[in-house]
Amino acid sequence: PSLNGSILSTAVPVTSLKELYVKMCLYGRNRCGKTTLACCFPKPLLLVCFEPSETGGAISVSKMDGVSVIMISSKPLIDPRTGKPEKISGSRKALTLADELHKNNPFATVVVDTATSYQDIILQEIMGLDSIPEMLSWGLVSEDQYRDRSSKTREALRPFLDLSCHVVVTAQEKDHNPPKERSLGSKL
């Protein structure tokens, strides 16, 4: 039967499609290799670290060529070029960075590491706290604040996802009950 003029006639082989950019989320437990995998994307690559540790979790990729890192913290960090505290920090620094990347992006890939820590910074800003407690206790954060955090996190990630390059967002499973050690004789 003739397909001319039908919707079915508009089907094309997927091999003819042009891939522009990959937008991906890597989700998993702490230290399972999300950052290392993300940094295997095309170079030059910008690693935007929201992790609270001093190195921002970038040590695992410190020997990879073509990877640059920018650390974003809830408090102003010391600018490594000037030795002085940064003028902006937190979500404001992240959104300013995303805006700069929209105007002039020399990177083939941008990695947001991790959305979970970015979300913690946003919650800290919403609550007006100096730091996020290790474990949020019941009643410390209201339902409205959690909803606001979710909404603001989506808004804060969107400028990165809209970049004209590959974008990888890592997210960490928050498991407050770490897995128990297994003996060699236990079942997998």
C-alpha cells in the first residue's frame, strides 16, 4: 500500500538524526564513580563542584587532562588567583556562572557535581542558616521550605541544562543507613 501523504511516510532512519548534545543525570551512592564517569565526556570539560569537601570531590579526576574545576560553596571561598575571598557564593555564584557560560562557553562538556549538594546550598539559603546540619531533624524544615527547595533547585539547574554543550548532572543517593560490610561467604 502507498504511504504517500500519511504520517507513517514521515518516518526516517534514526541514523540520519544529528546528535547535538547529551544531557544526562548520573545518580548513585557516594563514591561509586559518578564524577569519574561524568569526566569521561568530551573535553574541554568544566567540573562545577558543589560538594562541601575542601576539594569538592574532584580528587578522583585530578589526573584527567582537559578538566577544569570551579568550586561553589554556601560561603565565599578564597579565590586561588588573588588569595582573597570571593565576592559572591552559593546559588548566586552558580547562576552567574551559568549566565557567563551562555554568553561564552569554551567547554564541550559541563558537569554539575552534585545536584544534591546544590540543593543543600539552596535549602541553607532558604532557611537563612550558616550551614546545613549533618542530618536534618524532624520539624527543623517545614513542608513549604522543602517544596520551595525543590522548586528553586529545578530553576537553578535549568540554566545549566540549557547550555549549548554536553551537560552531565550528578546526584547522590542520601542513605542515612550505610550498607553493612559483607563477608566473603555471604550471598550477593
